[in-house]
Amino acid sequence: MLPRSGDVLSVTRAASVQFLRPITFRVIRVLDWPTYDGWLWLDGYELNAAGDAVNRRSIFVQSAGLEQLQAAPAPRPHTATRPYNVRGGARRPVTRTPVRVG
């Protein structure tokens, strides 16, 4: 399992021997630092029992030992906004005037 930003994990001794006492961890990002096969660095927050962030940490864990408690929320679909011109202002609708011939 490769965690995503926003996932809430239970990190126990199965993930690393340093976690004698399990922690709840919210992932900010998976760091792209070189590691051993099956291991990864996670940047995120340790959460208390109420779900509040109490400590920012970077942890080195085995991905196979992580338990997902809550998946990251699904990304919201992109909503189109009014287009902007190069100068940064709102683009005005194009109005065409009829061309008179003759």
C-alpha cells in the first residue's frame, strides 16, 4: 500500500520497531528519498485521540506494516471559472456587429 496525501494511518511495530506504542498519523506526502525496497519516508502529523495534529514528523516505515484507518478524501472535480485574458482581467463576451455590404 502506498499512502496518499490526506490518508490517516495506524503506525505500529509492524511498520517499524521504533513504534512500540502505536501512533495515528495523517500523511502530508510520501518523500522521494532513497530507501530500501519496501520502505518509505512519510511526512505528516501525529494525531491525538481526538484527531488533532499534535506533532509534525517524518517517519521511516515499511509500507506492508501500515494500516489505513481513513482514506484521503476524493479530489473535488475542477470547476471551470470564467477565462481570463493575458492582462489578468475577466474576458468580455465577444459581440459581433453585422457587416453591411453595399
